[in-house]
Amino acid sequence: MEKQTPFIFLIKNKTTMLMILFLMKITRALRVRALAWYAGGKISYRHTKLLLIFACIMNRFSLRLLRCVITPVHKREN
């Protein structure tokens, strides 16, 4: 008989996934806005580069958080 997933892990997985999606949405918005502001002449190249680097760091962080999510397939293997 298959083991049931504890409720705590389901909450943790859902919370982590929502946080990852939120970070990715912020990352995308930051990239788009930085390039739009640069094209409009509102910010300099250096500021644009810093915003894009910050967005890249946020994206890496969200991908590392993605490793914390345990899928049901991986649970069956253990």
C-alpha cells in the first residue's frame, strides 16, 4: 500500500511553489521595466546592468528554492 504524504509536506511544497512563482514574476517584471526605462532614457546603462544582475540573482535563488520541493515521484523512490 502506498504511503500517504503528510499534510505538513503538502503545505510546505505549496508555500515554496507560490514563493518561487512570486519571485519569478518579480524577476520578469524587473527585467522588462529595466530595459524599458533604459530605452526611454530614464536610467543609465550602469543602472540597467545592476537591475539585470539583481534580477539574475533573484532567478538563481528561486531555482535553488525549487530544489526544496519534493515531488510525489521522488517520494516513492525513497
